[in-house]
Amino acid sequence: MNKDQFKGRIKQAKGRIKEVSGKLTRDKLMEKKGQAQKIGGRILAGYGDFKEDTRGYDDLEDDIRGYGDFRHDPQKSG
């Protein structure tokens, strides 16, 4: 788990607490702020998930480029 995933999950939890507190106290502003914070946390966690999922693709891209370029292959030129 990277720091964006962690921060996002914490932000979601805090937002949920605010949302529930707003519902219990009938404070619509706090409820809406909690919902907005939850959405922000979900976005941040999703970004962290994306970073985690694409972590090894830089090396893979270099490998693919090296194998796919036949113009510079010494065995083919000749």
C-alpha cells in the first residue's frame, strides 16, 4: 500500500464520520462536507491504486520497444 492509498482511505473514513455526525445532529452542511471528503478520499485512493497497478510498466515498455524494432536488428540488415 502506497501513501496515496493510505491517505485516501483515511480521508474516506473521516468523511464518513463527518457525514454520519451531520445526519445525527441534522447539520446538512456537515453532512455534505463529509460526503465531499469521502469522494476526495475515494479519488486519492484510486490514484494510489493506479500508481500501484502500473508500477512495473516502465521496464516492460522498454523491453517491448527493444524487441519490436526490427530496423536496427543486425541479423536482419544484410
